[in-house]
Amino acid sequence: MAESPSHSHNRTSRTAITGGSLALFAFFVAFAGFLGLSQGMLKPETGFRLFLLGVALGLVSLAVSSIGMYQTRRAPGRKLALSGVVISCLLLAPVAPHVFNAFSVPPIHDITTDTDNPPDFVDILPLRADAPNPSDYGGVAVAAMQKSAYPDITPLMLDLPPPETFARARKLVEARGWKLAGADPEQGRIEAVAQTRMMKFRDDVVIRITPAPDGSRVDMRSVSRFGQSDIGVNARRIREFLKDLASS
């Protein structure tokens, strides 16, 4: 038996309602994860998983709402379907560049200028006690991926004595708003905690300054506490810091 027009309209309207409702739900789930992360109300892994759940629901709502748009092209519910598409796109648009970037970099989260003898953490170790990622360097495999993806991450050589280099590096750490965890002039070691802009993930940084024939050698290491891939954040942090230190 053929369906009546009114029955068909009701069915397509339900598709539009489902898409719009799911889009709103996805937005609030993702926002809850983001808020929990940025305000420190949730553990990083909990907040990030909640955020990812919202993004996944956003993808589903985009698909459902798109179907609803097609089904309601001559039926009630088109505005509901359109609202679902718009909300889903607003949720997914800021995430898309990071997703694409994640596929363009290796799945590593520990970057250093010296892969043979990475600077060690000392004062920061207690702060990393509950971190999912270990503080020990990953070894040859991680070094190979880093060298392939970030060949420009190398030690900085300065024609300054180590004490002056140390003072400039510490000043630059403080100017960046990183939380200083330790500064040992005798060992030439500075440790600090940096946070990512959006998600407020805590990444740990150690800077090692040693004497060189013509002045000082600066090595640096930046390690994420959470996440298999840092989507290039640690390499960018080291690159920008050493560039600013060289010109300071």
C-alpha cells in the first residue's frame, strides 16, 4: 500500500528533528569537554574524550541533517534540518584544521634538539607523576620520526657565555607565561610548564645550557603529558623559543 503524503511528511520531519536535536546535543557535549579541560575541572583524558565524543556526534548530526535537508526539500522541517547542518559545521570547522594537521605529522609527543642525549627532567618529575605519557625518552624510533618530520630542530649555538645565555633564556621563559618549575644556574638547566592555547594541555619543557668553544650551546626538550600525537605543537614551541632567544 502506498504511503499517504501526510505520513511521508511526518517521517521526513522526524529526520530533520533528529538531525537538529543531535547537533545541539553534540555541541553541548563538545563544549562541556572543552570547558572542563580549559578550566581544569576534568582530567585531560576525560575532558578530551568528552570533546571527541561531541565531535563524533557532530559528524553524525551533519550526515543526518544533510539527509533531512534532502528529504524536506518539498516538505515541512527544512529549517530544522538546516539548523542541524549549520550547528554541526560550526562545531566541526575549528576542529578540521587540527585533524588534517594530525595526519601530516608523526604520532609523537616528545621533541628535543638532542635526540642522542635529551635533556632530563628533574624538578618537573613530581608534576608528571600522574601523566599518561612517560618522562623517559622514546629512543631510536622516536628520534627517527622526529628527524624526518622536523630536521630543523637542532641545538642553538650562541656566542655568549653560559651565565648570560641562562639569564636570557629564563627571562624569555617568564615572558612567555610558562610556569617556572626549576632553574639551576650551576647545572645550566631551566624547567617550566607550558599550556596549549585552546585545550590548556600541560606540556613540560626543559632547557639545557652548556659551554661551547665559542660561547654556549642551548638544547631544549618539550614533552606532552597527554596524547600520542602533539600535532606539531612541541616542535613549534622549540622552534619559536630558540628563534626568539637567538634574537634577544
